[in-house]
Amino acid sequence: KQGNNVILTINYDLQDAAEKALKETILSINGGGVGSKIASGGSVVALDVNSAEILAMASYPDYNIKTFDKDYEMLYRDPQKPMFNRAISGAYAPGSIFKILTSIAVLEDRIVTPETLVFDEGVYKIGDHSFNCLVYTQAHVTHGYINVSQALKDSCNYFYYKTGHELGIKRLDYYSKKFGLGQLTGVELEGEKPGVLASPEYKEKTFHEIWYPGDTVQFAIGQSFNLFTPLQLANYVATFANGGTRYKPHIIKSIKDRDTGKNLVSNESVVLNKIDISDRTYDAVLKGMRMVASNGTASSTFASFPIDVCCKTGSAQVVGSNATGTFVAVAPYDKPQIAIAIVVENAGSGAAVAPIARKILAKYFNIEDNFEPAKKSE
């Protein structure tokens, strides 16, 4: 018996752009490479900031639904897992895109103000343990005195080691939960995974080890044991972008009677919780994200883009592989409408996957855009 008609929130043109950009970018990153360190797969999710309607959701590699039955055995045995929906089932360390949350937390709990300058000493020490800022490791220099917006722009690990350590794991966990990280979103799709939110309780239960201050500073920069899905990451940044209202992500807009066309179900947006984010915090964090796009780690992709984009890149370290490339963006700067999260396995950096977002945003804002990222140098 033929069922009723389900109307999705998916924007056809945006979905098409997301699928093509994800595939093209992954193939470009690989450049014909082979072995265990090529970009093996990834996902992108785009949400309406003010409703959490899923506008696009892509996972790569994918498959042809028309030949699914014939291809099933091959798909099942494919080590790249094309039937695995990375958008809702893949759980990844967020890397530096988590610094948006740490920034919000340390500002709201008054560890720093937007004007506070923290001096980057290059190495943050806890007892006998040292935690290096990346620029210190690479070039033996530091960021000097830096405020929270500049720390986001430069992705200064030292700033987040220090402020995250002072804030503490309990408050970092509190804000993470408020933003829905490490939790099921409740999207109407089978196979969603909750991921992992690191905590002293999780470490004790899983590894039978106590939580150390060093775990907290790693947590603050998006490492530790944290593993989140791309859908969670998209909703986290959408929640921030709209000022603190966390909606339940959904993909069904309505269900209509197949004979009469009458609405049987209208899926209204559901508010899961609200987070108090002051105007000062919001402005400082969004400003930092804008700086990432204008003259920071994503400027090679967005400096020439006609819409003011706010974003953050991340490179989550994975033992035995290239870093996972993570990226989140919202636009436009003055009143965000769309939020995007991208994760690509073995991409090496978040900057490498930022062009995916540009292509989606160009389609969303009806911009004719011929941008092509610079080819990766050997």
C-alpha cells in the first residue's frame, strides 16, 4: 500500500552542492594518494540557525540507491564503509572548533572578559608536565598578549590551556552538556550515536584511571576523550549563532495525505533548552570567528567571499593517521541564518576542508562563485 507523502526540510540545491563539494574536496585532498593516511571519508551538515531544520546532510563515500540491491555485497565489504552514515553515526574528536565553547564558558564564568589580555608564554606547565602552544612547537615563538577574540583567530592553545585549567572540568562539562555534545540529538533517523563527552566519571568507568589537570587542558582545546557527531557539531554552533536556543534537529517538515494533500503532521521546531549567553560574550566570540575567516586560518578560502562568514578550523590529532579536519561556520556575520559543520577523516587540517563550506554558502546565498582552492603542495 502506498504511504503518505513525507516533506523533508532538505533543500535540494543545497544538498546537491554539499554532496558534490564533499566528494570533490576529499578527492582533491587525496590527490591520487594511497595508503592509510588518505582522506578516507567525511560528512557535512547544514542547519537553519533559527529552527535546526536540516538543510543538507551528506556522507562520503556514498552509494547509488538505484543499484543498492545489486551492489550490496560490494558495499558491505568496502573498507571505506559507504553505508555508514557519518553525519549521525560517526563520532570524532572536534579539535580546535571546540574552542568556541571554551571561549563562551570562560567568558560567562568571568575567568576572563573580552578585554582581558593573556600572555602566551609558549609552554603551559602543570607540575612536571608541559603543554606547548603549536606556534611555539613549530617556530619557537608565541602569540604574545592576546584576548579571547584573537585567541580564536590564532587558535592559541596556550590561552585555552590556561583559561580552561582555571575554569575546571566541571564547568566545561556543564557547558558541553548544555550545547548537546555527547548526546543523541533525537533526529528522526535510525542509527544515530551519542558520541562521548569526556569527564572524570567517564575516564574512571572506561579506563579505571583518575582525572588529571592535564586532561582538563586537553579537553579545553578539543582533544581528550571527546567524540562528537557532525550533526551535534552543527547544532552546537547553530545554538551559539542564534544566541543560545538549542533546537531539536529535524529532517521531516510535514506529512501529507497522499490522496487529499491535507497536512497530517506539521513538524514545529522544538526547543530543547536555552543557554544564557551575554551580548558581550556573543559579540567577542563571533568577532573571533569572523577574524578566522577574514585574516586567520580560513582566510585563504573566505577573504574574497562577498558574504561575511564566521568560522573556526580544527585539526584533531589521531594516533597513526593524519589529523581529522574539522570546520564549523555560520553566516552572515550581522545575523547568522545558516550553520555548517564539516568533518573529513585524515584531511590533515580544518583549513583543507573549508572550501566545502564556501560552495554550500555560495549556493545558499545565490552567489555565482568560481572559487577554486589552491592545490596542495607536495
